[in-house]
Amino acid sequence: MAGSEFTSSSIGLTSTIPVEILFAAGLEPVDLNNLFIRSVRPEQLLIQAESAGFPHNICAWIKGIYSVVMNHGITKVIAVTGGDCSNTIALAEILSRKGVQVIRFDFPSNRGRYELTTQMQRLCRTFSVRWKDVEMSKKRLDRIRKKLGKLDTLTFQDNVVTGEENHRFLVGSSDFGSDPDKYEMELDVFFDELKKRQPRKNEIRLGFLGVPPIFGNLYGYIEAFGGRVVYNEVQRQFSMPFETTDIVEQYLRYTYPYGIEGRIADISQAIQERSLDGLIHYTQTFCFRQLYDIILRDVLPIPILTLEGDRPGSLDNRTAIRLETFLEMLKQKKGDFF
Ligand code: SF4
């Protein structure tokens, strides 16, 4: 793979961070997860990392990130070493020994305002960015974030957006495709397309919980079985659907890096507001976040199907059958619509 599409302004991200700071610095953030999963042959990237010594029982996303950094010649990476994944700590050290400049960012485990402000100010100093430029950058991105809120409403209220489309735009907001203007233009074109669509009716309304899926065709299967995802929990969080003028507040309200309570409140609200019939909790093989399944099943009031994915590719037959059975059960529960 060639690295020609990346410039000296490109900077890789292992997870969502305050990208407003990077755009204010004139940098082009690249979410390495998106780069991995959208590559032509993601499976090959895992084999490459395993050949470099990454064990089989390390999550595929970590291996994918390693390989894309190596293959694309990315020289700077921001590693989220607090509030995301402990594997990232060791990955950061491996990348650093390979000559990559690694900058750490830690979301504070206490969700403390002071601690998060300190992290953000440190990032500003690293890139010689003034706080007032970050605030300008926030205003620019907020305009797009507002449109993403509209896209989400068109998904669950107007029922004209598929779960996959919702996923694609929201997951892409972690780095705005490295080019917010282009990203916003694509969004506007998409809104135009939606004007021709009729609302969908009589379907099972689902919420998708957990990290974005590694399967390529999950949403297509769900729709083929009569369901539609009208709430993509973590992807929506990437889009920061919070109306606040305070950037620190924005990243304190972002639920993903902190404890489960914030996520439970967000999911519970979505169940009510979006009239969800059921939930799919996606878990990644070898990920510590699988344990949250115990709590989510304990507290959430509607049926949950837990799916586990390991490597990129199509949905395997067993998972497809479980999905179909779950949707059949929800259809029967819902009653006469079908
Ligand atoms: S899926 Fe889990 S183990 Fe893998 S990178 Fe994300 S948090 Fe870490």
C-alpha cells in the first residue's frame, strides 16, 4: 500500500479525541480504525501484524492500527492511553520504537473537569495552538455536528435513513474524513438524496450498542430480516450530539471514555425516545469491554442480543441465524404488524 495520500500534516488517532485542537493547528487527523476497516484487504493487515509478533489473542483493531501506521508511513500518532483501551499503552510503545512520534492523550477516569482541561491544554501546547483558535475550530465543527444531529433525527423520527448510512456518517465524524469541508459537502448531497425517499414502516426498531462492528455487512442482514438500526450508540457519541458552547463540557459529556453510568443513561433515553424494540450489543473478541454485557443485561429493560466479532469480513452463518431468530422473536413480541 502506498502512503502518498498522507502528508506531513497527517496525524493518526487511535480513538476519538478533541479534534478541534488538531484542526486549529492546521493538521489533518486520520482515525486509524476507519483507515483499517475501510482498507481493501483488512484481513491482510492482521496477518501482517501477526507476522510482526502480535499474538493471536490481541484484539483485531489494535493489530489493524499497527499495520496501517506502518504501511501508510504515518509519522505522528495520538494514542488514547486513558479512557479507551489498555492495549493502546503497549501499542504506543511499539510504534514509538518504530520511529513514530507518539503523543499521549488521557481521558481522566474521574471524569474531572480540571483533569480534562489539563489534558486539552497540554495538547494545545504540543501543537502551539491558542485556546481561542480551538474555540473558533469548535464553532466550525459544531455546524457539522448539528447536521449530524439532523441526520440522526431523520433516522429515528422521519425513518428515511438506513442503519448503515447512519453508522457511516456518524463513525466518520471522529476525524471528519480529515477534511471537514468535503465531509460537510457529502452530508449535504446525502440530505438532497433523502428528499426523494418514502418513510419506512412496519419494521423492528433496534439500537446498536458497543464499539463499531468489525463485520462488513451486519446492517444489510438486519434489514433483510425486517429490522433497522435507529440508534448507533457509540458512533453517535463520536459525533458529540451535545449543544454546548464549552468545549471541555462537550468532551465531559462524551460517554465512551468514562464509566458505564453515562452510557446507561444515554441508552435508556434512546430506548424511550426512539421506541426501540430490541438491542444488539456488539462485543469485540479479546476486548475487556465484553464484561459490560453483564451490566447492560442487568439494567436495560428490553431484549438484548449479544454478538461477538473477531476478524473483519462477512457475518458468519451462526451469527446470521442468531440475528434472524432474535428478529423473529421481536416480531412476535411486537404483534400484528407482520
Ligand atoms: S475493541 Fe476493545 S480491545 Fe479492541 S481496541 Fe477497542 S477497546 Fe481495545
